[in-house]
Amino acid sequence: MPRISPRMSASLARDIYRLVDIPKLKDAVSELEYTYGSVMEINNSNTLKGKSGGPGFVKSRTGFGLCALGKGAYQGHGFIVLRGTKFLADWLTNLNVGVSRSCNGQSVHDGFNRAFCSMKPQIKPFVRALAANGVHSVHCIGHSLGGGLATLSAEYVKATTALTPNLYTFGAPRVGLRSFADTLSSNVGSTKIYRVYHQTDIVPCIPFWPFVHAPSILGDAYDYFQPSPGVFPGAKWHDMSLYVDTVGTQKWSALRNKRNRNNNSASVLNWLNREGPVSFSVTNLEWLDKAINYVLAKCLSFVGGTLTGAFSGTFTLMDQLAYILKKGVDLSSNLSGLVMALIRKIMKMLGMQKIIDKTDATAAFIRSIFQKLSHRISTYCQKALDNVLVNGQSV
Amino acid sequence: MSSENRTKPCLFSAISGVITLNGKPVKNAQLKRIVGKAHAQGKVTDETTTDENGYFSMPAVFDKVLLAKVLPMEFSVPQEIFVYYEGKEYDIWSGVKRKREENSESRGKPLVVKCELEGERKRISVNDNLIYTRCNWDVEPDPPMVFDPPEDDED
């Protein structure tokens, strides 16, 4: 399926903001015709008001966007461009964030899922009519929370049509748990997920583990990480206009694989076993994220279980994590070493001096460490978000 | 730009100029400016009146950034100015400000405009700020968007 260029996807993700924020609908219609008239089929204003479903603006309390059919060079293409509302920070920094089922039955962030569900009645007729409209290529595009919503819309297109969409996100937060990311990566295909993010953009770092990004399969090969200065989150690096500048006129192949280090297991182990202090930075959080996933995957493959999104009130995800890691400690001396290295690393990041050995690693202790970590990350993210706002920048 | 406001996002730059009707300056015309807040629900509204030469001026509007629980978002602020004159309403400015800097609508220069109430409503994009307006000011608009053709997804 043909894809759109980095420049075009970034421009659409940027311009959806002004398209839906312009005060008068007639100007929004004029703007669509003026700017996109050569590549998109702009119907009459009735459809733009979303009255008849199909192509047009999508407006709900928590999300906005545009569904459009291509024309000219883009004949046979469908576009779903989404943006979120002002309610992002609360969701991202909420310690007690819930998980709910996506349209494909996977565990996803409840806030994002609700936002997508509020838009779905308006997106549904457009998606249903894709085949009837001769669409062979669908592009789901968004920045920030809009990128999260675009991710859910890509899952929805894949689950309800015969089409496999392309997904383009810029500075998007993590949408779901591992199972969601894995399923999306295999159903949509890692090669069709263009997740562009600046190194020091805080939003892609949150919500922290157990939320993970897609593509999770071949994630290192199809990684559109973009270097940005420093190790601490910089407010402006989340701005969509900066993503447009970063992308420039480069091709997707040029934007890919920009990391100057390897992300393989050996480098994760190397980070895990490195001596010395560990600062609380975006870079170390990213390493820690990889390390948790690595150690957990090892434990799971040994124990033969899976981490599920089904939590009861008394057995939380944190409990599951502690349980699985504890199993690892108990069942294998190799795993035990890994888990202990992970726990020691986390304790270092938390500034805890206490020296522990294997016998200290009870499920309750592991759980308490992860709870402390979760709290620390939440505080860190909230502080980063606050700094963003103090400096007059926004996320 | 006043220094204390340098770090606060500007929702609407200071704007001044002359309002005309069929080429003649209009005096005592009422101007109403409505600006969306960047990080919260709600709007900021202010008003002014033209003098005998049709001249008006309005100060810059900055976001009052409230800390802690303020909700983050991309900077995208709706802007409107209406003129009320001899019982009629004229929409002379309707746009979205996408850059936080003051005077981004005029690429850093003071925003000084000439607005003809019966003039054509024109589209202008400056620094990604998009405005549909009956006003003119001295500024270079953004170049039109370039649409690359679809690419084959095999590298």
C-alpha cells in the first residue's frame, strides 16, 4: 500500500489544529478547499458538519479530526487525521490510570480509549464506506494525544475492514499494554507504523511501563527516534511545528535508525550491570523501560505465563509484576541474578542506599520498589509538564 | 515586547490601525476582540472604540499560565475581532494563532493594519497562524503547502 511522505503526514498532523480551531465553520471549509482541494475530495458543507457521516470533520467532547477521501494523485486514498483536547496531562500523570478493552479486545489506556470511543460513531460511517469509495490506502495521522487516537483508529480500520492502514504519529503517548502493541504490530505490520518522536519529548515517555509503544515487534528496526539536545525533557520538543522542521523534506528511510547506539539485549544487559550512580533522566528511563521489558520477558518465558490486562481490585498489575519477578528469583539462579540487577538499578535511580540480596526479594518488597518507582516517575513527569507550562510552552 | 511577558504565550499580539468603510475612516466604531485560552476552557474578551481618524489600538493578550493542574495542549488559539458600526456587525478577523511569540502574525514587526469593512475577506497564513480577514498588513505570507506524491512503501 502506498504511503505518504514524512513532510505531508507531519503537515497534516500540524494543520489539523488550526483547521478545527478556526472559529467559523465556513472558514474551515474554505481552508479545506484552499489548502487541500488538489489532493482531497471536499464535499458540501453538510457533510463537513458531520451530519451525514462519511467524509468531514469529526467533533466530540474529547477529540477532533478530519476524515477525507483523496483525489488527483491521492485518488483511492483515505485520510483520518486526529487531534486531542486539552485534557492530556491529567491522563498522562494519573497514577491510577485504568485499562480498558480496545475494539480489538486489547488492553489500552482507558482515557485514550474513551476519547476514541466518543469519536467512533462519526468515524465509523467513513471507515465502513472506504471500500465502496474505492479506497485502497488508508492513512491514520496524529500528534500527541491525536497520535494516540490515530493509533486506536488504525486498530479499528484493521479490525473492521479488509484494508491495512498506515499509521503516522508524532510525539504520541503510549496507548496500550504489551498485548495491544504486539497485536497492532503484527496485524498492521511494524513497517507500516511511522512513530516519530524527539529524544527529549516527555509525552512519548508516558504513561510509563507497563504501557508500551507499537511497533513493539521489529521496534528497533522501524524506529523513527529523532535526536534532540540534552537528556532532560525540553518543552519545545513536543511542539508539532518542531516535528515538521525535524522531518523537513527527508525520506522515511533517512529518518529511520537514527540512534547512535544499539538497543540489543547485550546493550540492555550492559546498562543493567553497569556500576555507579544512575541519574533520573529521560535516557535512563528509556533504558529502564527496556530493561524491565527484557527481564520480564525472560521470567515470563521461564514461568510460561503472560501478563494480562485483567486486574481485579485486589490483584493489580503491580502484583502480577511482583509475582512474576519473584517466580524468576525462586526458579532460576540465572533469572534471579537478572531480577536482582534490575531491582538494584531501580533502587539506585530512586536514590536508595540499602544493599539487598536474594532473600530480601519478597513479592511485597519487589512490589514496593515498583510502587516507589511508579510514584517517582509520575512526579517527574508532572514536574516536566509543569516546567513546560511555566516556560510558556505546552504539551 | 514587555520583558515580564516574554515567557508567557501571547494569545493575540498588540494590534493597531485604521478602520475604513468604503475608503473613509470610521469614527466611534466599536471593536470587540475574542481570544481563546491556550491551556484552559474559556475566552478572553476586550473592546475598544475608534477615534475620529478611524484609529484603534488594543494591547497584547497573554496567557495567564496557572500552574499545577493546568491541562497541556499544543498551542492553537482561536482569535476573532468584530466591528460594530451603524447597526451592522463586520467580522474583520477570524483566525488561529499557532505560534506563542508576540507579533508572530507579522513576523516580529508590530501588527499595524488597515481594515476595510466592506473589503473582501481574504485568507492569509503567516508563521502557520491562519487568518481570514478584511485587514491588510505588510507581511510575507507562508508559501503554499507542497504535496509530495504518494510513495511506494518499499524502501
